[in-house]
Amino acid sequence: MNDAMSFGIHRLWKQQFISKLDPGRRPGGRPLDFLDVAGGTGDIAFGILDHASRMHGDYESKITVTDINADMLEEGKRRSLSTKYANSDRLEFLVQNAEKLEQIEDESKDMYTVAFGIRNFTDIPAALRTAHRVLRPGGVFACLEFSKVDNVILNTIYKQYSFNVIPIMGQLIAADYDSYQYLVESIEKFPSQEEFAAMIKDAGFQVPEPAYENLTFGVAAIHLGVKI
Ligand SMILES: C[S@@+](CC[C@H](N)C(=O)[O-])C[C@H]1O[C@@H](n2cnc3c(N)ncnc32)[C@H](O)[C@@H]1O
């Protein structure tokens, strides 16, 4: 459904997200601890480890993938078996609510990623405070999420497509109208780029300038925050 709805563009967004973060151990540095939250499918986690080895010759940094939904994590684990990280100690899966991350120690991670997940959290400010808690000083919070289209005409077309087409595609492809209706509504409810940047700041992060990068006219956006 993700491929059908976004015409495959979500894969390019994820690639752009990872390239922008440029994850990997730097010369003379120690291996890094990555955390991918709401990471069910493992897409981002595998991409981060691939990038670290390809671009930085980093074969040691580790990633923990967390998700509130054990079935989603099972799917991620299953998919990991067809990657070079199958059963590797560089990849760990944990069922965790992003609002608490009870099994993740304070100041234990160098990078926190969340892709198309935070929109679904019940208490987003609590999740952002938790992200701040688990990151080491200098650690980076990075979010890829659906956002607001920055052009009036394109926004009108996008809204028509979202509200009138996506739920029907959900019904036809996944036999699930309601979940895709929820998806469209949750995107609509999610704060604007500026509002979300302010929420990241409120959680204690320093937000770089510019505060976000729009992808495909703002259909999605990347936000960053640094723990000082
Ligand atoms: C659209 S999927 C995104 C999966 C993955 N990050 C990707 O981009 O392919 C959203 C995920 O958010 C998870 N999720 C929702 N609420 C959560 C919470 N409070 N804590 C952790 N994960 C949550 C869901 O279980 C689901 O796996």
C-alpha cells in the first residue's frame, strides 16, 4: 500500500532521510549506538547500517529497533533474515512504547530516528522528552513524517487525492478502508512544520536552521534536533 499510495516515492524519502543524517563511525571515533523508534518494518534500520558500512567502512555500530506492536517487530525480524544483519548482534528488536522507552537507558544513544511513526503517538510531547532523555549530549533526534504541502494549488490536489482516493485504494488493495481513512485524518491533524519544530525545541533540543527540510513540496518533511 505504501508503494501504491506514494507511487514508490516513500522509498526516495527514506533514502534522502538517511543520506542527510550520514550515519556511521568517524575516523578515530567509537562505534555508534543508533535507535530507530516505531521502526517495525526495519527499513530505516537496515538503511542506516548499510549507509554506515558503505560510506564510512563502519561494521561495528549497532541499532536498536523499537515498536509498540510486537507483530510489526516480528515482521522486521523476519525481513532482517534476508539481509546481511541476520542474527547479528548489531541489530536488536525491542517492544517499547515510544512515550516511555523503559528499557532504553538515559544518555545511551547517539542518534534517534523515527519515520512515519510519531504522528501515531498518543502523547507526542512525552515521546519527544523521552527522545531527549535517551540521547547522549551531542546526539541527534531525526524525524521523517508526513507534513503540510506548501503550495495552495498542489495542496488542493493533494487533499482531494488523500481524502477521496487513498481510503478507496486501501479498500481495494488491503481490504481495509478504515485504516487508510485514519491515515489521512492523522496526517491532517499532525502539526505544521513550524509547529512541530517548536515542539522539538520545547522538549529541550536545539533546532538547526533551517528547522526542517520539505520533501515533495512538504508532503513529507525531515526535522532534526540536537541534544546539547
Ligand atoms: C507507518 S508505521 C512506520 C514503520 C517504519 N518506521 C517505516 O517507516 O516503515 C508506524 C509504526 O508506528 C508504531 N507505533 C505507533 N504508536 C507507537 C508508540 N506509541 N510507540 C512505538 N511505536 C508506535 C506502529 O506500531 C507502526 O509500526
